[in-house]
Amino acid sequence: MGENSKEAYASGCANLAAALGNRRGGRARMPRFKSKRARLSCRFTTGAFGLGGDRRHVRLPRVGEIRTHESTRKLARRVEAGTARIVSATLSFQRGRWHVSFSVELPDCEVAERGGQPVAGVDLGITTLATLSTGEKIANPCHLDKAQRELRRAQRVTARRRGPDRRTGQVPSNRWKKAQARVSRLHTLVGNQRRDGLHNLTTRLVGEFDTIVVEDLHVAGMVRNRRLARHIADAGWGEFRRQLSYKADAAGVRVVVADRWFASSKTCSGCGAAKTKLALSERTYTCTACGLILDRDLNAALNLAALAGGGTGELPREQPAGTRVRPDHVSGSEIATGRPRRGQRHVCEDVAHGTDVHVS
């Protein structure tokens, strides 16, 4: 025990105490033992930890100073100015790389909300990652699909090696470890590319628009479709919503979440009439009431933008029988997270097309 920092044991006990407290409070089940293949991590709250003097190193107890891949100048300037205080440091190992994350106390700053203009409705899809109400279409980079050929080859090599076996106690060979490390590197690359693209998109949306309207997608239910699960997961709709939410809060941007059962694709953006049925193969929306002909995704984005009350204001919404839409949809001035009623099944109407500081 003397060879390691006391925090390596204290952090594990603290996590166990928190898990047992959640179980007693009815918020979680009984905790299970941590797997050997789980992510290695340790949190430091006491001792000599922090930033190095040259802004290229971090100090950790028992480990000493370690050079970082990224510069720590942004955090160092705040610490030196007295506007930030490092509370803890979490060291973790993920797919061949060590990461250190600092939890920092910052003063509360009041963010003034921006005006109600301009407004953007964002319709998420697979063929087109996002369609804006302005008419712009952001293509889906499909990082996982592009890496499938190399991933298949790497996984076939791993399958031919002698891997671990719990039943017989078989120890994996060194060749299996090397092959598995290559697969992990490919998955890490795909994840980093997807996350970077979503960061660029969400940052641009927050910088250009004062009000952003998005759909309350039931992503967990959509991935149950075995034909679209991989493509939906590769698009990263949940990560898009998460990034957009915290960036909008920091910038004072208003985010309106449309009701989950609002028929954005079935409703005409010109007159407000809704269709009873709309097949996924129909990529052009044709209104039988007013004769409007428009791209399906753009029509949905315009309907989302209308919920915020921007431009032409609120449109009348018809909800005929058989549309699987609740007739009393929430107005654009409120944030709604509608949930499916008991006995109803969520239908995806348009999925096939369509401050911690981290230092690595």
C-alpha cells in the first residue's frame, strides 16, 4: 500500500459509499463489483496535485510531474489570476491513453439572454445530419461507415488470436492484446472525429442564432431498429442535444424542445394541415390542401422554427385521427419533453433520412 497514493483506495471507498447511499435512497440498485476490463480511474482530492510551472506539465501525488499533450495555459491563467480554484484531479486510462480531468471552482457569472431573433429550427436525420430552417443542409460525415472496412479486418485478426475465456480461465496471448489494441484505437479515432464534428456544429449554431428549436427524439427507442441502429448511433443525436444544451446555457441562447409527438414532418409549413400518413420513401412533401411542394426535411425544420414564434408566428395545427399525435401540443414558448402514454408505441416518423477542463 505504501507504493501507491492513499487516494487510490480512498476514492474507491468514496465511490462505494455513494453507491450504497443511492441504493438506500431508492435511486439505484445494489452496486456490483467493478470489472477488470472497466476503465481505470483514480480521483485526487488531497496532496500535491495541480499544474506545472511551465504550463506543459501536471503534478500528481506519488507520480510526480507528467508532460501533457495539450497546453494548460487557459486554466493556468485563471488560477494565477485567482478566478479559479482546482478542487480535484481525476486520472483515467482509456484505449491506450491517460487522461487527467481537473474539477475547477469558478465564480458564477450572469449571462444575459439574447433577443428572440434569429430563430432556427433543426431537423436531425441520417442522410443529412441536420437541416436548418434557413435552407442549409449539413451532410452526415458517417465516420463509422467509412471505418468499417478497416474495423472488419482488425476484428477478424483479433478473432483468430487466443483471447480470454472466463469459463476455462484462459489468459489472452500477447498477439491478441496487440490486435485488440488496434481495434480500440480505431474506435477511439471514430469517436473523436464524431465528437469534434458535433462540437463545431453546435458552436456555430449557438453563435449564429438566438433561439434554437429541436425535437425531443427518443433515441434509445430508435436504436432498437436493427436496420438503422448503427446509423443512428453514428449520427450522435444524443451528444448533439447534450452539447447544444450546455453551450446554449453558457451563451444565453434559448433552446426550445418540441413535443415528442409533434408531427413536424407530416404538417404543412404553409397552411398547417397535417397528413394522416407519410412514408419514409417520400422525400418531397406535397400538401393536398394548399399545393405546397417542399423538401421533407426543410418542411420539418420550418415547422420547428414556427414553434418558437419567430417570423410568421404560430401556425394552425391540425391533428387528424390516425396521426399518432396528441392534439394539445405545447406552444413554442415552453420546453416540452412529452412521454409516450401507456399502451402506445413510439413511432419514428423521419429517422432514415434526414466546467471541467480536460487535459490529455
